[in-house]
Amino acid sequence: MNLKPNYLMIFLLCAIFGGAQAQNNAALVSPDGHIKIAIAITDKIRYSVSCNSDPLMVNNSLALMLKNENLAMAPQLISSKTSSVTTAIKPYVALKYATVQSRYNQLLLTFKGGYAVEFRAFDNGLAYRFITSKKGNIEVLDEEVGLNFPSAYDLHVQQPAGFKTSYEENYSTVSSAGWDTKMSTLPLLIDTKKQYKILVSESDLSDYPCLFLKGNGQNAVRSTFPKVPLAFGEDGDRSLKITKEADYIAKTSGKRSFPWRYFVITTSDKQLIENTMTLQLASASVIKNPAWIKPGQASWEWWNDAAPYGSDVNFESGYNLETYKYYIDFAAKFGLKYIIMDEGWANSTTDPYTPNPKVDVHELIRYGKEKNVGIVLWLTWLTVQNHMDLFKTFKDWGVKGLKIDFMDRSDQWMVNYYERVAKTAAENELMVDFHGAFKPAGLEYKYPNVISYEGVRGMEQMGGTQPKNSLFLPFMRNAVGPMDYTPGAMISMQPESYSAERPNAASIGTRAYQMALFVVFESGIQMLADNPTLYYRNLDCTEFITAVPTTWDETRALAAKVGELAVVAKRKDKKWFIGGITNGAEPVRNLQLDLDFLEKGSSYTITCFEDGINAGRQAMDYRKKTFKVKGGDKINIKMVRNGGYAAVIIPD
């Protein structure tokens, strides 16, 4: 880490704020000089943000309301400290880059009353957080995150009916000038209708509720938070009802740093795909020796209803020992590290210690070990909460990870539950995949055994998952962290002809689209959701899919338009993979890709899967091609509506 004086930080900006006192103004500029944060310390702490001198947000406000005082109301500045930082971050689970270069200018404003506000300016955005230094515990009644816009913006939002949400709602677009209905989860994406987009999210979330945003109908956005639950009632086998809430959003240590509120500012949609801000602001890993954490692909039985069939299936398929051994054999054949055993492996959803006798999980763990395939077991969060000693038990059994489901809440208690689970799982060398979850917010870097989160409208929604919604994911949900979307459908349909259900589950989008998802979407554990029988019958597709890594050394966005088009190239060692997906807005999209990411003049072999001539109507149609390219060449690709493109490039 390199710390040095920051000569770009300016502290005399009277002209910006008119009558404000000079000593109560401050500014912070990104290392490249393009992004500027102008801070006014008057009756409140306010800040405005510009990029290339274009105002993007004006007179934003921030405050932290405690039980007996309002921090940042009539603030009295004691000191300010500036620094510049350049550091290299090497995430253990590298979803975009093996090494992330983080460079920012920092301003720490310390105020009377035992608190400070820290701002950071990056070349691609900004972040701030509160830091308190108070004795004992404090009750946080609310936090003000106020955003104000100079003109009407379009906001891409995900709007649940309330705080009980699994973050699986479809995206919608609202105008900042009139939005005053449902709140939105994070991330939220702001389209300024100029060249700029702003991705809003949070990082280093710990012992505090998730942030939600809502409009006030007057071109401004404000924060809202779930309250702390105090009492619970029964609500079936996988959840609890909240029967009593506190009047505060958090009860926490008075000496702490609070979550980062960050804003990624882009001039190209490609930059959203390449974003690593959550990582850059997250706490460092606390796992000293993470070698046991092994990202990889997994076969999953739920989506296809555990229903392999055909001449090689000489047993009654279903949730039983023979079927799971078949999945293990499939995983072993194609080098998949895991199989997921979803609901049904145990005799009861509430008893994690008594396996279903038809399944015989102990024999499957033994058989999987023989085949070098690990077992990941599904559980409800409530069962885990009621049996926190199960982590040691599962380690003793030889289980490799847990898929924990149905949290559907984002209050302080539940945020703390995630961290308790991550910590206890790490102590027992178990990975965790959170389903029914909120979005990633840094825990996955503090505890890299948190290998993925759902928190997405994924393929389990069958016909309810359409490319017109999924084309927002690379720019929003996946831009803030790993995403367990569960791709890999071998039965593909266009939306007007969709009709399918388990065991013959199908997806909307072409076959090439489904294959491309393995390159475009990022998850530390990437599912193959379909039936092994169909993967065997589509061998060329399966061989490509199972060769796609789950971690990457380098990511390049090649073409991007939010909600419409995403094409990325990703490198692992010396191999490059390309994935492209598009929505249904145009019958055909023809693109030219520049292979300037390859070593200039060197020779490569590319094998690609592209939409076939009839894929616009018969989504199963695809063409496989192999040809030679050189670094610096340009290639033409075609994607039909709801289509895709997938390729691997190998040096000769």
C-alpha cells in the first residue's frame, strides 16, 4: 500500500456553495481528475458530485440518527486528513480479475461528538461511510442517504412489496421525477440520459441492515431500512414471522465503521460489467489458510426433478441413491467438482441429522470421494439456526458445502445470521451458497467460503425468467458480486412458444444464449441445472460448458448496452472465452469483435457456438464452427433475438 500527500484535494470551494464559510467547504478529486466531490459542511453534511465538470448529483445529504443525537446535524468540524492510496488486491475467489488495482484519494473529516465521515474518490466512482468512536453500544434509529438529481433521470430498480424479499423481482424503469411508490433493493442503476450511468450499492456490510432506496416524487431518492426484529412466531418449516419490531434499525457497538455507500460512475456500459467496487471496499479475508475453498461447477437435480432416463438408466430415477450416484458419475466424467443435493436428501426439513433412507447420504459422500466429487447439501436457514452444531457434524461426515435457503430478510438480525454462518462454516471448512438471499455486500471477501448468493431472478423461475430481464444482470446484480443464476438449459424456447415444467424444464433464450451464460455470469459455484441425460445427448455443448472456468485472471467487456446486449471476453491462464447475450428487441444483431486482447500476431484456434439460421423461431438451432485467428483480428458474430454467442480461443 502506498500512502502519500494528495495534492489534488482542494479545500477552498466558496464559489461552489455561495455563502457557505470557506473553512467549512472541502473537495475530493479522483486520481485522474475527472470525478469531483464538493462537500459543504453547513447545517448538515452535504455533497455534490460531478464528472468532467458535468453535475451528476447535487446537494446530496447524509446523516446518522442515534437514540439521543443526530450525527451530521449542525456538524462541527475538528480536523480533516487527506491521503492517496494505491494497492493491489488479490481475491481468493477471483470472479473478474486475479489482481485488482485499487487507486483512490481519501478524505477523513472528524467532527465534534465522536464521529467522522470518510470519503473516497476513485477513477470510476466514489464512496463514503460513517465512523463512530462512542463508548458502549448505540441505537441507530435511522440513517439518511439522500440523493438529489439536477434533472429527471431514469432509474433501473427492483421493487419488492416490502422488506420480506428474496431479491427476485423483475427489474423496472422509473423516472426519478415521479417515483414515489414501491422502494427498491440495491443495486440501483441510474441512467442520467447523457453519457453517464451510476451504479449504487453498498459494501462492508456487517452488524447493520441492508440499505433500500425509495423516491419522494420530487426528483430525489431517500434511504429506508428494516427495523430490528424483537420477537418471532412460527411460520412453517422454513421461516419465522416477525411479531414485534424495535423502533431502531440497529443496536451496535459505538466504536465502529459503518457500511460503505458507493457510486460507480461510468461513461460506457462496459465499465459496469468490469466493476469491482464491492471488492475494493470490503474487509480483507479473515481466513488464514483458504486452500480448502475450491470454486467450481456443480450438477444440480432440482431443476430437472432428478429424472435421468434412457438406455443407461436401468433404475427408477428420482430422489434416491441410484439417481444421485448417476449424477456423481456424470460430474466425474466431465470434471465437475460438486453435486448439489436439494430438498429431500434428509428425512425431514427440520432434522439435519437423519438422512432420507432412500438417499443414503453417507454412501453418496463415500462414493463421491472415490470419484473426486464433493457433496453440497441444501438446508433451510431456520434449520441451521436451530442446529448450529450441524457444521461440525457435516464436516465429520465429509460434506463440502451448504446451500442455505429462504432467509428472505435483510434486517440487522439476518445480516448477522449470514456472518455467523460464514464464520462457523469457515471454522469447519465448509463453503456456503446463500439462496433466498439479499445481494452480495462484501461478506464474500471477508469470508471467501461464501462462494455465491442467489438474490436474483434466476432460471428456477422457468418461463418467468426472460432475457429482457436477465440482460440487466451483468450491469447490476452480477456487477456487485457472485450470482447463482443456475444456467445450462438444454431445452430452449422463444417466449411466445414457451410451455414447460419439471421434469422437462426449459428456458427462454437460444441454446447459444444458455451456453454463453457460463461465460457472462459469475459465481464461485456454477450450476449445470439440466438433466445429465440431455447433457450426454448434446455432447459438444456439454464439453464446452464444462470447460468454462468459474474464476478468471482477466475480464474485458467487448460490447455492452444495459438491458439489451452484453459481450465479454475472459481469460484463464492462456485460454480466452467469449460470451455474448442479447434480448429480444431486434430480430438479429450483427457485431464485429476486435480480438485486440490476444497477443498481436500470435496464432489461435477459436471454437464457437452461434445461433443457427432458424434460432429466431426454433431456439434449439445452433452452429458450431472452428477456425484460425490471430491477435488483432476482427471477427463478425450474429445473435438472433434472445440469442447468444459462446467461444473458446486457444493458442496454437
